[in-house]
Amino acid sequence: MVMWQFLVILGVAFLILEMFTPVMFFLNFAIAAFITAGISVYIQNLYPLMIGFVAISLLLLLFVRPLLVKNKSNNEQITGMKSKYVGKTAKVIDSVTKNSGAITIYDERWEARCLADDEIQIGESVVIKDYDSLIMFVERK
């Protein structure tokens, strides 16, 4: 097997690892493997390629990974259930207790559960404190 083929296979393996553990760590090694594969077309000696792979990997880890992680965390803050619902005010449409109830927010109906041991009556306003799948956990406003 030619060195560039081995490096491309190594890069694909790192991409697969990144898909299963999305921590923006193995992506740097995949990119380094692909760059080193391109270099290996011109340089056939193993030792300079190994040094190049390690150097490129370290540079990517030091300079690119922080940018990728920051961008990923910004996207998580902007989107998702937490930013859309948690902390927002909703209206009770079916009395909410620890075991049953429903609220409406943004013209959507959601199952709701009360965090305290009391009952929140229809028409009252509540604040969404948390969610679990399709159930919102609320408190009196």
C-alpha cells in the first residue's frame, strides 16, 4: 500500500471517530492526515511524513480546535429547546400537578408537570424551568 493511501484511510478513520465522539478532537487529526497524504505524493520518506503529521496535528489542536469548540458552543446557545422555552412564561390550559397537566406557549400545547407539590389552576401563568423530552417542568410566576 502506498503511503498516501494509508494516510487517507487514517483520515477517514479519524472522521468516523469524530462522528461518534463529537468533541472536535479527532477532526484535527483527520485534517492533518489528509494534508500529510497530499504531501506524501511528493515526499516518500516515512520520517519527514511522521514529523509533518505530528506538527500539523499540534498546530491544528492549538489554533483551530479552540475556534471550532467556541463556534460549536455558540451554536448550542443560540438554538435548541433551552433557549426557546426555558425561562419563558406560559399559560396553563389544564391544571398542572406533579403527575399531569398542560400548558400553551407560542400557540403550542405541551404536557407539563409542577416542580412543587401544589396544583396550578387553568388560566394561571407559569415559568418553564426545565424540560424532559416532551414534558415541561413549570413553577408559578
